[in-house]
Amino acid sequence: MRVALILAGDIESGSGGFYYDRRLRDRLRERGHTVDVVSLPRGSCRRRLAPNLRARRFAERLSRFDVVVEDGLAHPSVLLANRWIDAPIVALVHMIAWRARAATGDSPDASGVAERARSGLSRRLAAAVERRFLRSVDAAVYNAEETRRDAAGLGGPGRCAVAPPAGDRFDPVVSASEIEARARDGPLEVTFLGNVVPRKGLDVLVDALARLDAGDVDWRATVVGDKTIAPDHVERVEDAVAAAGIGDRIRFVGRLDDEAVAARLRETHVLAVPSRYEPFGMVYLEAMGFGCVPLATTAGGAGEFVRDGVSGVLAPPDDSRAVAAALRDLNDRVRLATMGVAARRDYEAQPGWPETLDRAIDFLAAEHARTEGSERRGGRGGERRRGEASERYRGEDRRGERA
């Protein structure tokens, strides 16, 4: 197949979604397919909508491809072009953007009614744009069942596959006895791993740590992640650390390369990222490979592989008291060791990258086979026509399941 992989920004960027995109690109090439990566603008709404002014020309550039894969985060840039792309279009959906926006909440400075109203309107507009995108594609690959359900609520395509990220990037070798030995001694080592942005909930973790009585729980925390994306949020978090008087026990180390991240996880007891919305949470699964206990939330897809109270903790989002209680419980070193061993076992039960990527690629090949040998459609005639097709595909899927 000749595959176009369309995304917003630089595929070499550090997020989990871009890591998935890179692995998919590389696996496609390993299997003999041709892949061209097409990078569209990131940044302001105006920048991301600008490619629609050249929609027909952009669609013509894609006429030589057998399948067009569109990273869902590029959706504002392809809305009009999707009307004219005649190859099958498959959305690669890592998260539902309007949910991520809603999870961030109103700006702390949005104290007035008008400002909160504008924030709410912005979220509704984001949902409307995303709905139009999902109705403009032929099929979709989702990273989690949670993402698939959210997309279905926006009218996403009936033909779809769920190919969750794997956690074996580091492929750690660690035994149950090593996990148990690590759990016995020293302060409770807590690591936050992710971009320091409001959605990731570092502020919630800081508040939770501040609630722990130093005489009751001896803890140390390390924050690994980019501090340049949301500087105002970083400043608020650092102010909260200073106000709580816990700066001597929290260190910010910025972004680390894979080798340094792996070294950090080998020393970690708890990987705590109490995100306000995490569509899958590859970082939790990666940490589980080291026998770290993941502390996630119920907002998103982490519950698809983290067993609450067994191999990890699922706290309500924005609940620092629940996070503090979970950390206090995990300071019981027998409990910590037992859950760490269970986390490693659950990690081992998950598919690796080759398996999950092959699932996605086989789905793309099936989409190509549906149109191979048939006449090119030469334009789609807008959202209504695509929506009717989507309903027809859903019917075919249901009949297939009954058979």
C-alpha cells in the first residue's frame, strides 16, 4: 500500500501520540508498505484552520495514495480536504480533543461570568468541529475502547478497530523478588511522568503530597516532563510546592531521554499521574513493566488495563484527598510489593508493539481492499453523504457480528 500519514506538528515530538505514529510508520515500512508523513501546522486555531483554504490542492496531492491516515489531532486542518480525497480515509484517534479541552477546565483567571461563558462556548465549538471531522472519514483506528465510545457519541464511523498502545518500549527485565526487595526500604519514591500541563494533574498530586504527614509517610517525588508548554501552570505548581513547604522533597528534572526515564522507573515505587483525562495512558503501562504501581484516575482508558486496588489505583479526577489516601495506603510496604508484582503480571498480559501495530495495519489493508479495483469516487459531496455511508457500514458490521 501507499499510505499518507497526516499529522499536526513534528512526528519526532515527545508525546505518546507521536510515539505511536512513529511506531506505526516504521512498522508499515517493515511490512513493505510506502509511507509519506505529511506534517500540518500546530498552534493557534487560525494556523490549524489555514490549510482548509487550499483544500482542493491538498486533496490532489494525496491522489496517488491508496489509504490516507489522519491523526485525529490534525482534524481542524483537513475538514474541507476530506470532501475531495478519493482514497479511503482512516482517522487515527489518540484522544477526543473536546474532552481534553474540557478536562483542562476554565482558566484560573476566568473569574467573570463572561469569561466562563466564552470558555464554555470554545469547548462546544471544539466538539462541533471534531464531530464534523469524525463524520468525514470512512473508518477509524482508536487507541482505547473509551476513545471509541466517545467518538461514537460524536457520530464517528462504524467501521473501526481498537489497537491500544503497547508498554514494552523499554522491555524491562525485572523479577518479583526484585520488586519486593525495592518495596521494603527507603522513602516512598513517587514519580510524575508527563508534560507539565493542566490536564496531567500535577497540581493535584502536589496538593496530595502536601496532605501527607511527614511523620507518617516518608516520601520523595520526582517530576519528569516538559515545563515549557504551559509556563503559567508550571509557575502555579511551583508556587504551591513552595507554599506547602515541600520543596526539599520534590525535584523537577525536565524532559529525559529513554535511558534516563528507564533508570528513573527502576527506582520508583509509584508512578503517579492523576490526569484529568487520559485517553489511554501508555506511561502507566510502561511503568507497570518495572513493577511500579500506577496511580491513575477514572477519567479515560487506564481502567482498561489497571485493576483498581490490585495492580494499581484509579482515583477520581481532581480529588487530591483520594490521591493522598492512596499514597498513604501504598506506604504499607507489603501492600506496595504485592501490587507491584501484580502490576508486572498485568503488563506481561498486554500485547506488544508488533501485535497492536499489525492489528492497525491489517485494518488499513482491509480498507484499501474495499476500494481496490473500484472507480475512484472523485469527491464526496459533503458531510451528509459521508454520514449516510457511515450508517451503511454500521449495518454491515452488525450483520458480520451476528454471522
